[in-house]
Amino acid sequence: MQSPVFRARGISKVYRVGDVLVTALSRVDLDLHAGELLVLLGPSGSGKSTLLNILGGLDLPSEGNVRFLDHDLSSADDPALTRFRREHVGFVFQFYNLIPSLTARENVALVTEIASRPMPPEEALDRVGLGDRLDHFPSQMSGGEQQRVAIARAVAKRPDVLLCDEPTGALDCETGKRVLEVLARANQDLGTTTAIITHNAAIAAMADRVVRMRSGAIVEEVRNSVRVPASSLEW
Ligand SMILES: Nc1ncnc2c1ncn2[C@@H]1O[C@H](COP(=O)(O)OP(=O)(O)OP(=O)(O)O)[C@@H](O)[C@H]1O
Ligand SMILES: [Mg+2]
């Protein structure tokens, strides 16, 4: 396997709320390799989102080192992190975060207008099976369709890495599988390194590698010998 795209070493994150210190991550080491699909599992509060946010340059570790290729993210200032996110990272969150007053096409265009080598919004929406919904507003689409618009928006800038925090958390099983198929296809066709956080252990079967977290630490890492297609996942 090639050298890692992300290399996190000794990552700790401590939040202070008033007088209370909360340790969200404790000395975590993690590599993400080019093109791989990683699933991150763990109970609520185990530090999954904190870890993903640090990899994505949304947050900084309290201790430790995070590198993306030859960028040191752990010592980057705000403008450098903003640039890193804009140029390299696509995010997909549980609650879509679409702009209600913009159509599907306009929601995607908002991102492609500031990207350096984007695909046309129409192509991105076609890729997620919404080529016939370009002019629909979020309120005119189902939850699964809105999430696919959010994925189109994330992949349209051709990010190096796609970071997904519970992308199926608000969806029923069949709709969730459709969304996961779209993510797996972006990973395979575009070679986008992908990390997916989920509570649903069944989703682990579609990954190249599965990382389990508990209490701010990685407690297990498993490499799957085969990837199960998202449509065949059972839950
Ligand atoms: N901004 C913050 N301020 C204070 N504590 C925080 C903050 N963000 C997270 N935490 C705490 O850090 C710990 C890890 O949170 P995190 O959101 O990473 O967990 P998670 O594994 O994503 O959980 P969930 O599955 O519920 O989303 C939790 O104890 C949480 O309360
Ligand atoms: Mg979370």
C-alpha cells in the first residue's frame, strides 16, 4: 500500500467547559491511505466526530501531530486550514446542511465556483442519480435525495478526501443503502479517499478497513478481505 494521505500520531483533544475538562481523544494514531474506504465505528461520545473534524481541518488537536501529505495540519493557522479544507476535503454530515432557498444545482454550484478543478454541478448531480432534479429545492426532495445533493456538492470539487459523519443517520434502511452506494461509487470511480462514521456495525462490511473507537481511543482495526456492495448490506 502507498504511503498514507493522512498520518495522525499521538492525537489528543481535551475540551474545557467552565472548570470541567473533557478528554475527547487520547493519544490516537491513525493513517488513511490513498483511495481507501474506512469505516469508523464506536458508541456515542467515543470521539469519532472529534477525530474526523481534526483530520478535516475543522478543529485542532490539543496534542499530537496530523499530516495531510506534506502539510502539517496540527500547527496550521486558520487561513491555512480554510485553504486546506477548500482545496482537499469534502464533508458530508447527518443533516445535509443544504441552503433551503437554493436549488440542487445552485447548492452544488456554490462550492464548485470556488474550487480549482470542479466538475459541472449537473455532472455531480447526475453521478448521484439526481440528474432529473436539478431545479428542485431541498423542501421538494426526500431526506435521501437531499443527502445525495450534499454528496454531489462534496464530490463536485473533486476532493482528495471525503469525510462523512453519520451520512445515513437520519435515513431509513433502504434510503441509507442508496446513499452508501453513492459514496462507494465516488470512492471507486474518482479514487476519493473516504472515511465514514456510523453507529451501524452492518455498514462495516462495505469498507476496506474498519476502525473501532471507545472512550477517545482506537480499540480495534480490521482489514476486510472483500468489500460487500452497499446494496447487499444487511440491517
Ligand atoms: N465542543 C465540545 N466541547 C466540549 N466537549 C465536547 C465538544 N465536542 C465534543 N465533546 C465531548 O467529547 C467527547 C467525544 O465527542 P464526539 O462528538 O467526538 O463523539 P462521537 O463519537 O462523535 O459521538 P456521537 O456518536 O454521539 O456523535 C464527548 O464526551 C463529547 O461530549
Ligand atoms: Mg459524532
